[in-house]
Amino acid sequence: MPRHRRLEPKQATEKLAILNVSVEQLPRILKTDPAVQALGDDIATGDVIEIERVDERAGINLAYRQVIE
């Protein structure tokens, strides 16, 4: 399973600024998703989750999702 982690608000702002996107433009992930629940109880609606996928050929691919109810 890809590694998921919650970004602090400042981290999320910086990373999304580099990508020139806003939180509202991100794909969504449900708060009830098992990967999100595994992160702990401190996940709130609107948080940004970074998903790290590792591939032998492509290397590391980072994706970002906005948590919704």
C-alpha cells in the first residue's frame, strides 16, 4: 500500500504553491478511507494528504488529496 501522511497546513501551502494548485482543486479522499483512518484520529476535513507511490521504473510519485467527510 502506498505511504500516506497528513501535511501540516504550512507544508501543504508550500507544496501546492509549487504545483500552482489550490486545495479546492485537489482530488478528494474520504475521511472514512482505511488509509486515512490508519493515520489516526487527528485527521480533519480539509486536511491535505500526501500519497507516496514507489515504482522501480518511475521512481517516487507524489500525489495529494483533500480529506472530505
